[in-house]
Amino acid sequence: MNVLLVNPNITMPIAVRTSPPLGIAYIAAISERMGHQVRVLDMQVDDTPLEQLVDEFPPDVIGITANTPQVKAAWAVAEKFKRLHPCPIMIGGPHPTVLPEETLRRSPIDVVARGEGEATWEEFLTVVARTPRHNSAALAEHLVGVKGISFRGPSGEFIHAPDRPPIRDLDSLPFPAYHLFKKEGYTSLQPTLDGGTARSFAMCTSRGCPYRCTYCSQSTFPEKWRARSVESVIAEFRHLIHDLGATEIGIVDDSFNIDRKRVAAICDALIESGLNTVPWLLINGIRSNLADRELLAKMKAAGCKRVAFAPETGNEYILQRINKKHTMKQVREAFANAKAVGMETIGFFMIGLPGDTEETMEETIRFAIELDPDVANFSMTTPFPGTILYNEVLERGRLLMDDWDDYIFLEGKARYELDVPAEVMERKWHEAYRRFYLRPRRILKTLARRSTWQQLPRLASMAAKLAMPYHPAPKRPSNVEVAC
Ligand code: B12
Ligand code: SF4
């Protein structure tokens, strides 16, 4: 069959094209392993008109991925495909996993894959291959028994099959099919720090997260943490570097360092095999409570150039409220350890967490300045559907977003009101960036980086926005009932 996989476009306040999306790359690899012809349309870097695409490659089946801000674009692209070239469509990703009925109601998409998608997709392709074309009743009939999906039954009712258990043996998965993506569309993973020229790939060495932070969408995916073997991870490093010419690798695991021995063994193997010459970055925060100096030194020797930690807040009480399970002391030690071994650091902070007041947000800003990472990222706390925070806001707060398109947290707009007014969160967000980046020492440090000059227009526009005095946005109506 002709299998088409789509990453819908999304409008971000700044360009974040980095490496090919990993979820779709895995789904593509599964399709190829089954012997199908596969084409990937990453609409974030590829503007091939859909009419031209279906002429060149008429799909027998389409798979679409969607996080929350992408979901409306996903519905729109599905509509268009159903008009141009009707065929069965399955969607997966963090948003439809949490709200499958919404997608079935608001789009012509036939099936939602909830959670990890590889095995579900494999079974779906088998079902599609044996179902007569344009026969949706037969498709629904054949889908009975497939785990981890939601779809409509014969009389339009929603059917939610039981969850699919997490994939136990991650080594059994093929490597992501990066050869199907347009390499020239992607930049360095962290262009603000590295310029835009690296050939970058994302890699996932383990899946799942045993923590349950109240604001995090991963807490809606399997709790069980599973890891690939050291051999499998090294084989993928080798493949990315030798076959695909990777000059940078970004590890996206949710909990990369929860098994210290495994990380040490991966590092030893990278050093022994000489693969430690290509830099790798931890683009998702690793656990601060498990980042001892010895381990970080080994990671540095194995090629790890930069590590991210997620202190989130500078207040112990808020840390407990969000169930972060680390302390500020552990965060201080983690940053000190990383700096001591010569690694660059990124700190993820959140403004407007539940329980935050003007004073605690001030503590967060001061903590960021004290830790002084190479990059501090201040996110406006955004309640994603399915999270504990989302439910708390619906119960006793006010959502300030009209649409799923608004679920982007790179901008300084408050997303909800719970304990403090939106204006205060927005002012503190602006202040956080201004006070962190516009310190004389920090300005000199930024000017000394080569990437600053390579990324000058982007940085200048960001700096101009942040240097402007803060003006509160006009008051917005509450939309608690209709989140989108
Ligand atoms: C790396 C990453 C990024 C990178 C992306 C780089 C890249 N090359 O893709 C960057 C930094 C650009 C980024 C940006 C954003 N991200 Co991000 N990101 C991640 C991260 C850490 C890893 C993603 C990943 O590769 N996962 C591994 C793959 C294998 O998993 P997967 O994508 O979920 O795919 C599996 C299933 O979902 C399913 N599936 C997915 N698609 C499909 C399709 C079909 C047909 C099927 C059958 C199955 C299926 O099967 C896949 C394989 O099992 C995740 C956290 C996480 N652990 O997933 C957050 C995460 C996806 N990001 C998130 C968010 C919010 C964003 C932003 C919106 C943040 C913002 N700034 O506002 C932007 C959106 C940017 C965009 N363009 O879409 C949230 C999404 C929450 C939600 N409800 O939508 C997550 C879950 C983080 C979190 N814990 O909250 N992100
Ligand atoms: S924020 Fe990190 S540690 Fe917390 S649940 Fe999400 S992935 Fe796990």
C-alpha cells in the first residue's frame, strides 16, 4: 500500500524547525518494515500542495500526528485529504490520546490511536489492507479487537477499545525512518545556542516516566519506564553518525538518567567505540535529584555537550504542589556539578504555577539568576488537557484560551487564572526574561557567542520584544465551558 504520514503545520511565535519529528519517523519505519511504500509530509518544512502530493503518490492510508496546538491543523488537513482523495485516516499523538472523541466528532478522521503507536499502526495497516476501499462499515467491523484505538461503531456510537499495554521490548522497534524526511528543512536543535547549520537528529533511548508532575502531558502516557539496551542505543548512534551524517544528536527521553548504571554503560560504550566525537544534547530536562558529578563527568567524556534541568520554581512549597519530587538543594547541586565538569546548561522555569503568587514568581526569577544557566527558558504555565492542572483550573479557576491553537507557551500570554491575576503573571514573565538576559555580565556572555551573530535577526527581534515595557493585554472573557 501507499502510506502517507503527515506532521501538520503550526504557527509558532519563533521558528522552531529543528529535527524531524520522531513519532512520525517511528510510524514510518514500521510501515516500511511491513513492506509498504511510504511518503512523509512534514508541513512544518515542506509546502508541497496536497493536490500535487496525491497526484504523485495517491495514498491508500494516511497517518497524522498531533500535539495540542497542532490538532486543529490536523483536522483541517484530514478534511482536505478526504475531499481530494478519500482513504482511511488514523491520528495519534499526545492530544488525540487524551481527547479521542473530540477528534472523531470534529473531523472526518476514522480512527484515533491512543498512546504509543507502533503496534497499533501495524495492526491498523493490516486491517486496511484487507478491507474493501470506501467501505467504512467493513472497516469498523474489522477494527473490533484492535487495542488502543477509538472509532465510531455502526450506529455512530464511540467505541474505545481497551488500552494497549506499553511496548515491553523497545529494542524490537526499527530505527526511525529519517531517510524519508527532507534533510535540508531542519536546523540545529538549539539554534539560539549553536547557530542553524548542524545536521541534527532526535533520539529516544527510553520511554515513559515514573513521575507524575501535575502540569505535564507525559503523565497521561504510560507510567512504566522502559529502556533500550546499551547495544541498541550505540547501534543507533552509529547509524545516525555513519549512515546519515549526524553532526548533532538530541536525546528526548523524559527520564534519561533514572537508571544511573545504564547511562554510565552507554557513555562507556560511546567512548570505547569512538562515537563520542559527535556532540549530543539532552534537550528535555533530566532529573536534578539524580545528577551526580561523577555521572555528569562521564557523560561529558562521552560527548554530551549540554544538559537541561527543570528547576521550574524557586519555592519549595510550589515544588511540592506540582509533585516535582526534587528539592532546590538538589537543583543547586545538579547545576554546580554540570558546570564543574564543563558542560553547558539549560534551565527550564515556569511562571504562573498553581499556588504561585507575585512573591513566589519573584523567587523563581531570583533562583534562575542564582543558578545562571547558559540558557534560561521561562514558560508561561499552560494547562494541557488530561493533566491534573487542567482539571484544577476547570474546577476552581478560569481558562483564558479560546482555542487549541493558543496552547503554545513561548509567548508571554497568561493561559489561565487560578491564584493570581493574569496581568501579574504576564508582568513577571516579561520581567523574568528582562532581568535574566539584560544583566551586563549576561549581555557580554551572549555577545561572545558565535551563534549570537549567526542568529542576529531572530535574537534582535526577541530582545526588542523583551526590552519593551510591559503593557497589560485587554481583559479577556472567561471560557471555562468551551476550551476550544
Ligand atoms: C522533542 C520535543 C519537542 C521538540 C520537537 C523536535 C522534533 N524534532 O520533533 C521541540 C523543542 C521543537 C518541541 C516543541 C514543542 N513541544 Co514538544 N516535546 C518534545 C518531547 C520532549 C519529545 C517528543 C518525542 O520525540 N517523543 C518520542 C516519540 C516517539 O513519541 P511521540 O511523538 O509521542 O509519538 C508516539 C505516540 O504519540 C504515537 N503517535 C504520534 N503520532 C502518531 C501518528 C499516528 C498515525 C499513530 C498511529 C501514532 C502516533 O506513536 C508514537 C510512537 O510511539 C515531548 C515529550 C515526549 N516524551 O514525547 C514534548 C511534547 C510533545 N511537546 C509538547 C509541547 C507542548 C510542545 C510545544 C507546543 C511547546 C511550546 N513551545 O509551546 C512545541 C510545539 C512545536 C511543534 N512544532 O509542534 C508536549 C505536548 C503536550 C500536548 N498535549 O500537546 C509534550 C508531550 C511535552 C509535555 N510533557 O508536555 N517539542
Ligand atoms: S515533567 Fe518530566 S518528570 Fe515530570 S511527569 Fe513530565 S516528563 Fe515526568
